[in-house]
Amino acid sequence: MTPHNEAKKEDIAKVVIMPGDPLRAKYIAENFLEDYKLVNSVRGMYAYTGHYKGKILTVMAHGMGMPSIGIYSYELFKIYDVDTIIRIGSCGGYSKDLNLFDIILSENCFSEGNYALTLNNDNCHLVSANKELNNVIESTANDINITLHKGNTVCTDCFDLYMTDVNKFLERIPEGFNPLGAEMEAFALFYNAQILNKKAACLMSVVDSKYIDNVATPEERQTGLNNMIKLSLESALKC
């Protein structure tokens, strides 16, 4: 156990699905898992372990922002011996070709932040998802007829809708990077996986866009993401 996770080591599966919202973790457990049990509730960051089509999986929330997912994913990898984490979250779309609830698979993630520098004295701002895991997710998407948009993404230190000038931020992104979307956690997850020799991927559904006036409601964010949830769970069967 850790100060942030009361689960016993044997309570956590080798493959973990991580949404940001604890209520989304609860929703996944109640609607997709069998014989599940709550194994962590410290700080309300729910973790459930159960079976999906016979495979034992853990679904655990990670909260918002790199510091939060940084703590939980590091402990899962380092202390609980988790092999694979698939993050599933929401994002802002940065491409005219994306519609609300389209699914993005991050290949490379850029951050202006200093997560790597603070954690590991590494002046790193660009990190990649695990290619083998991404290939599994892409293959699974093809098998179950879910459209997937692969590409680069950015990880921000604040909610991008609150930026005073998002275009100024976009000007600071490396030339040619061309991000499909923005979220707030993937960089820390990918970096932890990299330094601990583990596997990590990030799926995200578009819930707002600089090119779309509509914004998904909290209810839609929680329950309207079933395709992404299904894709993560079906992919986990192959891990």
C-alpha cells in the first residue's frame, strides 16, 4: 500500500485502464466488468478490479493533470508491478477533421512543462507512447470497426479552453508537430512508462474543439464515451 492507494499488491491487475474521473471508473466497473470489487477509495480515487470476458483487469481513476496521474501511474508501475496502462480520457480537438467524440490515439506527446526535469533531472519535453501497445489498439479498432485517428498530441499544464490565447501556445509547439488534440496527462504517463520500462498508451475522445461551437456536457463526457471504453477493454484482452 501507499499513501495514495490502499489496495494490496495482489488486488491490482497487470493491465490497468485509467480514466481521469473516478465516476467514470465506477461506470466502467458497473457496466463492463464482472465480479468486480472496489480495491481503492483513498481521496475518492476509485479503483476496481474484476473480469472482462474472463481476463482480470483493474480500472483506476487518475485525476486531473500531470502531477496526479504522475503519482498514480508511477506507483502502479513501480510498486504494484503493473505492466500496461491504457489511459482513456477527453481532449480538445485541434484539427478541422475531428468531430465530437471522435477517438484519438496519441503517438507522440509534447509538453512545455517540467515533469521530466523535476522527477528525473531530464530536460525532456517530447515522449512517445509504446509502439507495440499502440499497434495492438490500432489492430483492435480495425477488428471491431471503430474509427481511430492516430497522431501527435500536446499535454498542457492548464485547461486549454482557459488559455488567454491558445494560438500563442500553438506557436510554441515544435514546427511540423501538428497536434490532433490537447489533454493534460499523457506526457507524465508516457514518461513514467519510459523510465520504468513499462507500456503505456493514451486514447482520448474529443469533447470540445477550437473548430466546433458545441462542448460536451459533463453527462456526455461520462457516458458518451462507450466506443473508447470498449476499444480499451478489447485491446486489454490482447495484452
